[in-house]
Amino acid sequence: MAPVALSHEGRVAVVTGAARGLGQAICRGLAEHGATVVGVDLLDQAETGGMVEAAGARWQGVNADVTSEAAVTALGQEVQERFGRCDVLVNNAGIADPVPWDALDYELWQKILRVNLDGQFLMAKALVPLMKAAGYGRIVNITSTTTVMPIEIFIGYRVSKMGVIGLTRSLASLGEHGITANAVSPSLTPTGMTDGVIPDEVFEAYRQSASIKRTATVDDVVPTVLFLTSSDASWVTGQSFAADGGQSFCLP
């Protein structure tokens, strides 16, 4: 058996939420393993593009709203016209609602679900046809270990991420076309989403509740994504992986 190389040479990878945080780290990791990277975000992606190009990979940044069916359809057409294929889709774009139940209104609830769940559905609808045509595809949907944690905030976020797990399992039905779909659940990780929202004492509590007692970094999650988006992961689909230092394993 050949050793696992996790090569993405010749692959075209689309990553949403690519401007910062985990999405940026995933773009860099894919580039370092040879993929052409298409970053999708509403924020400026110049920094991410610089990282991808510094790794010697081809980069295309696209400003698009993943909750807009028209924008996502246009994105799919652009990927087809520019590259002729899409081998990898990483659905990472997401927003959170750090408020308790009484402060969560319907407008915010809908917004969270549109970005975190509908956005992943729309991206898959736009890019799966390219994967089917090639007989190959790797889909990784980012979810969250908060789905199994007894916390009083992130209500819409947690519900949306549970929906992502259901979507992932449904997408696994595409296996006959050479397409796999898996979910990755990072633990609480300092990113732009947590800045000014999650106090230090919460990070400390999370550190103490994990098997590996340190705060996670975005780079801790990237290797799991790289494996699941590689050709070596051809027999893994419909699964949800917690890249969390043993945190969810240690929950009562």
C-alpha cells in the first residue's frame, strides 16, 4: 500500500469564509499541498490570496454572499468557466449568535440559519454537478462541538451546526459518483468570530475540560480537513469528526 501523501496536486478547491480564521488556514493548507484555491467571502481576501500565492499555488478570490442563490449559482458558473472542474468544497462560512434565549429574536435566528446551513446547501447545489461530471469530489462541512455542550448561548448557531451534520449525511448519498461528504467539528478556537465575544475564563474552562490542555489554534484543525479532502479518504463519508483535543470525549 502506498503511503498517505495527502497530495492535492491538480485539484481545484473552493473554500467559503476564506478571508480569515479557519477558512484562511484551510486555504493555506490546501495551497501548500498543491491545490488551486478559490476563496469565497464578503470580506477582503488579499491576505489569504498572498498566503496561497506564497505557497506557489494558483489563487482566485471571489466576493460572494453564500446566502444568495443567484450569487452562488454565478460562482459555480465562474469556477466552471475558469477551471473546468471543482474537486474540493470546504463549507466554512459561518456566523454566531452569542446571546441567551430571551435575546434571540426571529430575525437573528433566520440570519444564522441562512448563513450556516442554507449557505452550505447552496454551495453544494452549485458545485456538485462539476464533481459529478468528473466522477470525483470531496465535500467537507464545518460544524462545531458546541452541538454537544450544555451552554446557554449560541442557540441558533448550535441548531444550524446540527443541521450541517444532517446535510453532510444526506450528501453522502453521492458516493456512487465518487463524491464523499464529511463534517469537521473544531473546538472553541480563537478567531474573528470569538474576538470580544468569548471571555478568557471561558477559554480556560474549555482548556481544562479537554484531554490536551491548551487552547486550540486554527492550524490544529487543518490536517483533518486535508485528509478528508484528499484522494486517500475515498472510503470515508457521511462522518462527523471532532478535531477538539479530546474535549467532547471528556464531557460527562
